Amino acid sequence: MTESERRRVIPLAIRAALFSVGMATFLLALKGFAAWHTGSVAMLGSLADTGLDLLASLVTLYGVKLAAEPADHDHRFGHGKAEALAALFQVGLITASAIGIAWRAVERFGNPTRGEDAEFGILVSVIAIGATAVLLWYQRRIIRQTGSVAIMADNVHYQSDVLLNVAVIAALVLEQFAGLTGADPVFGIAIALWLGWGALQASSNAIDQLMDKEWPEDERRAFIEVAARQPGLKGIHDFRTRRSGSHDFAQFHMEVPAHLTVAAAHDIVESVEHALRRAYPKVEVLIHLDPEGHVDTDNPLVEADVTPHWFGKRI
């Protein structure tokens, strides 16, 4: 990505994050009034989720701005892991909210009360669905232009908000129009369980980043295939990958014929780097050059040659 492209992409991503923050603030105020006015536990669950949406959007905004910061003297690999740390903080809040909503729903089972003004609660949920749909449309437009991973994650988060609002409408209709007593707290518990599942997934993704988990196998395979098809390369070993926020990193040892001059070997390395940069412009690549047959260590995990494993023969 060129510097001019970088200056254009970052403001678009920040604008999308700001729009998410503004929309979440509006929905939080609207649902807060609706939860107080209707007394619906399901609406309370939707309110809590919107509060977490606002927090997630603020974290996304922070992450996008931080991702725009170049690596510095103390952070040579950038600042991408700040997003994972922020995500773990969100997980704690999500878990606490889920427990609180479930507790309130159980209390409602023991002390059933009829909510008020279901029509208003339904109207609020319909407005929330419409507003969220506008936000999703705008985010997808920005994603197509920028490819922002942070905005993409925020988009997935808001897709689930539409489902929660549908659940609120169903709870209010069943409880207050169909006369099914207990429908509202049942939906409240369902929302609490959904929030808990979301917290588990978010924590897993954040921990994977902090622990430098390898890319999925299909991504590793596709990446190495690009490198291994370059002429002059005799093997690749010690292939390591990791992800930090929106930044990807890959490094490996590359073997070339031992008789080559330094200049000739360097030309092969550059051809591999150029091919990888064209196919994966957002991945930072580090290549260590080895003469063919050289053994760095007796660690079989480090020394494994990935090219015969994936292509059936050494390139």
C-alpha cells in the first residue's frame, strides 16, 4: 500500500468507526428509555448488548487510530496487540452483563409482572433494526474500499444486534399479546446465554493473538505456494506466522544452491519478496537465507521443509 493510499484508507476507516459510535449512542438512549418504560427483561438484555456495542465501537475507533500509528523505537512490530488487550477488557464487561441479565430474568420467574406498553417496545425495536441496517450498509461500503479488519469485525458484531432486536419483538408479542406468561424472562435468559457465548469467542480470538497463534493451515499453504513457485528456491523451513491486530507477520528460512554468489542469492530473495508483496501487500515478511543442505538446529519442528510436504517435491 502506497503512502497516498494509506492516507486515503485510514480516514475512511475512522469515519466508519465514528459512525458506529454515534449510532450506538443513539440506540443506547432509545433502548434505555424503552427498557424503563416497558419493564421488559428482553429489552433490558438488548439495552445491555447495545451498551457493549458502544464500547466495542469505541474500542474499534481506538484500534483503527492506533493501527495507523507506525512502529516506533519501543514497538518495532507496531501496536496491533492493543486490540487484543482491549478485547479481553470487553469480555469481562460482557460476562458481567450476561450474569446480571440472567439473574434479573430468574427473579422475574419468581415474581412475574406484566410489562407496560408493548407497542412502544416493539416500535423501538423496529427503529433499532432500521438504524442498524443503515449502519451495516455503510460499514460494508467502507470495507469494500479499505478492507479494514477492525470495521469488518464491528460489522459482524452489529449483525447480531439485529437478531437481538427481533428476539425482543418476539418476547413482547408472546408475553403481552399471546398471553404466554414467562416468555419475556425466557428470552432474557436466551440473550444472556448468547452474550456469554460471544464473550467466549471474543476471549478465544484475543488470546490467540496474544499467544501468537499460527495462521490457519489453508492460509499458510497458500502463502508458501506463492514463495515456492519462484525459480531458484530449493526449500523453505522454519516457517512461522502470527497475527497482531490488523497486521500479519510471516518469516521463514529459504534455501538456495550453495554455489551461488551473495549477489545472485540476494536476487532470488528479492524475487520471492516481490511475489509475496504482490499477493499479500499487508503481510510483513522476514526471510533468512541458507545454502542448500544447511542445518541450523536438530529441532525437527524448526527444520521441517514445508515445500515437499505441500507440493510433493522440492521446488
